[in-house]
Amino acid sequence: MRYDFDKVINRLNTASVKWDEVDRIFGDKDLLPLWVADMDFQVPAPVTDALRARVEHGIFGYTERPESYYEAVIGWMERRHQWSVQKEWICHCPGVVPALSYLVQVFTQPGDKVIIQPPVYHPFTSVVADNGREVVHNPLKYEEGRYFMDFEDLRQKMDPSVKLLILCNPHNPGGRVWTKEELTELGNICLENNVMVISDEIHGDLILKGHKHIPFAAISEEFAQNSIICTAPSKTFNMAGMQTSNIIIPNQEYREAFQKMMSTLVLRMTNTFGVVATEAAYRHGDEWLDQLLVYLQGNLDFLTEYIETHIKGIKVIQPEGTYLVWLDCRELGMDTKGLQEFMGKQAKVAVNQGHVFGPGGEQFIRLNMACPRSLIEEGLERIAKAVSSCRSVAN
């Protein structure tokens, strides 16, 4: 079937964080939400059908993950990423960010160091710092509109108190889909220094034209035994509200330690609808995802051409994956506070401000392009009008 991603669906009054919380978070209900990372698209029809059938049953008691659930996850990883995952490696957690926090607690002690690579998804900082561990920055290098890992700096940051590196693969917000060569060099450095890699691969299915996602643990057995891979259907299929993620841990010792934490927190049970939706998506969601990726590429092409033609002072950092676009606004000549006020008060667009992603994110913004193209056009028109107005005043 053909999916209509141009269809605008009213999400107001659905308890949507993206739409209904704009007033509370940004201080103005009239902003167009192009921020938090969920999509304004309906899930694949097989997911809706499976959920409807489960609702019709009418009993929603304690729910386990059946054999068919694991088969669906394993089949998806093999089919989409050529990664052979074993059933026993798959551990449940309500979400990837909670999993990151639990992993920091399990595999480090207060005062230990954890490396992250900013500008990067801001909860990476909080799950480390809020657990009493020390955040160590290995900043990405920004060269000619593209991000690269700084391996020389990474080697210098390694010391015996560094226990973990949290990898964002693909990278949010920079959009890089790390190559096998890049991941291999990072992995070897971590092995040499006895540092475990926690790889957040929640955007791993959202890969744009000309690029390929490499699961970190699929590179070698040594990497598999020194890593934990965090996955979920939430970004891929717009199911964040299902509170279901799959934490893949090939190393038996690591797996048992994580599962012990889940038991201690009494988090082993599963959301009934999360199980149903995840299995349906991974069994029958390929066609929807393939069409979505084509549509997202079209959105990116439209956005890039519009900005290059109509908005002087903003540059598009071309994403290789994710549906998030990182925009370089430095030529607008605004400081962090000025850029934030400009986007909110003048352009009337809700976007994520770059400074929250850590060093190197200042004077950038992150825009979510996973919405009907008409909404992107409206948002860009608002920004273009505000930029033009500012220039007129300045002149």
C-alpha cells in the first residue's frame, strides 16, 4: 500500500509533548513545533491493525514477551542490518535513555569517568552527571560542514578512571552515520584502554540515501564482547509512547549484571501494547519504512534548497541518518540567548537550541523534518520572514 506522509494530522489535545507542551516549555502556544524527536506520521497500518485486534480482546493483564516477539526482533536485525542476534542477548527496558542511566549505575562507581562526544544528545550528559559520575568530553571535529571523531583527543582522554564511552550511532544531532573504519578505530582505542562502549543505535534504521548503518557489535567478536547496543522501534516507527526498547548484550557477564538491575528495580514486565506494536512493526513495517525514507529524503532536499535560496545566514549540515537536521546559524551573528529569542519570539518556531547538546553546539539549532512537507515549508517561511525583518531593521 502507499502511505500518505503529506497528510496533516491534528495532534493537539492528545497529550502530545511535541504539540501540547509547547506553551509550557517555550512560553508561547503559537509556535510551530519542529523540535522533539517524534514524527507527525501515523504508524504502519499493520501496527494499527495488531493493536486494534489486541484491544478487541479486552483483557490487558500482566504480559510477557513471547517467542514470536524475539523472532521479530532477530529477523529485523538480520534483514535490515545483516547482524545475527541471539535471543538470549535481548534484554528489555522501558526506554533507551533509562537503559543508559541504569548501565552507568551498573558498570561504574561514583567518581568514575564516562566519555561522550559533543555536540551530542543532551541526556548523555545527565545520565552520567546525575548519577555522580564525571563527564569527559571528546568533542567532534567540525570540518567543511561535516563532523568527524577526534581520535587523537580520545587517546589523550583515556586514563584508568575512564570506564565507559557512550557512542551515538547514528549521531544526534550531527547526522553522521559512522563508517566501519571510524567505528573500528574507536573500538580499538576502547579495547586497548579497557573501556566499555555503550552504543545508542535508536536511529539506526533511519539511514538516508547513500549511507549504511553498521551496528557496533557486528564489527567483530571482540567489539561484541566489549559493548552494549541500545535499540528500540520508537524512532523508526514513531512509537516512543509504547515505552519499549531492546538492549542487546552479547557478553553474558554484562547481560546478567544488567538483568539483575532490572530485577532489582522491578522493571522486567512489559507494556502489553508495546509488545504487540513492536512485533507487528518488525514483522510488517519494511514497506512503510522504505517509503518513509524516500519521503524524508525529499523533505531534506526541499529544506536544503529553500534555505540556500531564501535564508541567508543559515547553513544545512547534511544528515546521513536520522530525521533531525542540524543548522549552523553562526552567520546570523546572534549569541545563544539572542538565537533562542529570535526563533521563539520572532520566527515563532519551536526548535531545539544547539547549546544544550554541549560544547560545539552554540549558535546551532536542531530541526525535526519528520512531518508533512507543508509544515516544513511553513516553518521555513516563518524563519525567512524573521531573518528578512531583522535585516531590514539593521539597515
